[in-house]
Amino acid sequence: MKKALLILIGILAMQMSFSQQEPAFGNGEWFKFKMSYSGFLKAGNATLTVKDSKLNNKDVYHVVGKGWTTGMIKWFFKVKDRYESYFDKKTIMPYKFVRNIDEGGHTKNLEIDFDQVNNKAYVNNKKHNKKTVIDTNPNIQDMVSTFYYLRNNIDISELKPGHEVKIDMFFDEENYGFKLQYLGEETIDTEFGEVKSLKFRPYVMAGRVFKEEESLTLWVSKDKNKVPLRIKADLAVGSLRADLEAFKGLKHPFKIVVR
């Protein structure tokens, strides 16, 4: 359950990239998601917030992602996660990533500084008081910056059902290859009405948490915002679902088919 919740929060940050588009987001954007287990039991919430900032005299976006359990689940398994990313406002390349989590007593406290020129990640494991330097792939993304980098570069006209996209990410202390398949368009019922969406299948590792590699399904809005609307996961035991519950500060109109 804990890994599935974490991965769902993270997957909200994973979409597709093609040619450069009009900016899909800006300062002040905020999302809130609600999560449910097996379709009826409330599992938790997650938020993503974008703010203008500066890091080492560079203009950056500072994004903070939070996730926490609620309702009955928090009484037997409590999650409180915080993720931060500082990335360049023009290139969306990350300079700094923070992961500070507590999942049922399992904790991590990492700060990672990226050298995008020399392809290095400087990892500061604060929990274990350990610092390491790891080689990265060129144009590496972190788990949070991926969401914004790919939203800004998606080209709807290039999408074809069955098309797969791969992106290099750095997670914790290693390079990670992420793959996503486009499934087509679908109009879904949301908290705000019916919304035209783009449907994707992120591939995951089958095993203890997920039933199979194709256990995840993701829907994002078919507009200039590329808002993550919903994600479903078939788990080894039960299922988990995340839905967009509230938003503000969108850069473009949010298109609703039926209210």
C-alpha cells in the first residue's frame, strides 16, 4: 500500500514530450488530488504547487509536492511525504530535488543537486549523513520536474495510439528509465463535469505491489494545460485511484464538455 501510494503521487508527475509548445503552466498553479482504495475507502490526498523563485541567482520554478494519508487508513498506516524541485524556467531542467518522507515509520531525507553540464548528481543523504556523486544521463529529470517538462513539450497532433515515449529520470540514488504508452482519447466524468482526455499506460515493475507491468492507467486533459485528471492502479491486493479534486492558477482555460 505505501509504495503504491508513493508511486501514484509520483506518476502524477509523468507525461509525454515532443516539440516545444506554448507554456502549459506558470507561477501560482496548484492541484489537489484525492485518493481512494478499492473504489470506496478514502486513502489520502496530494498537492502540487508552483511558485517563482531564485536558486544561485538563477530564475527557477520551485514546485512543492505533498502527499498524506487520511481517514481510516492513517490510523494503521500513516504517510507524510514532501517533494521539492527547483528547475530552470526556460529549459525545465532541474537544479535541485528534495525528498523528505515518512511512510509508516520508513523515512528518507535526501537532497540532490544536479550539474546538467557535467551530468552529475550530488546526493546528500541526510538521514545517514552520507554524500555521494553519481553520473547521470544527459538532460536528466527528477520525479517532480518530469511532470512540468513534459507538459510543456507535449504535441497532441503527434500522438498516435500505441506510441511509446521514454524519458530519463533520477530517483533517489540511481538513473531510472521511464516508459509510457499512449492509448487514445477518452471523455471522462470528473468533479468538474465531463472532460476530454488523453489516456496513457505507464509501465511499472510487476511484483509485490502491482499485479503486472500494465497495472497503471493515466488520464490528462486534452487542452493546453495538460492537467492530470485521474490515475488507476491494480494492486496485488485491491486497487488505488487518484482523482483531481481542486485546482487554481491554470495558465489556459480548462475545457469542460458537460457541467
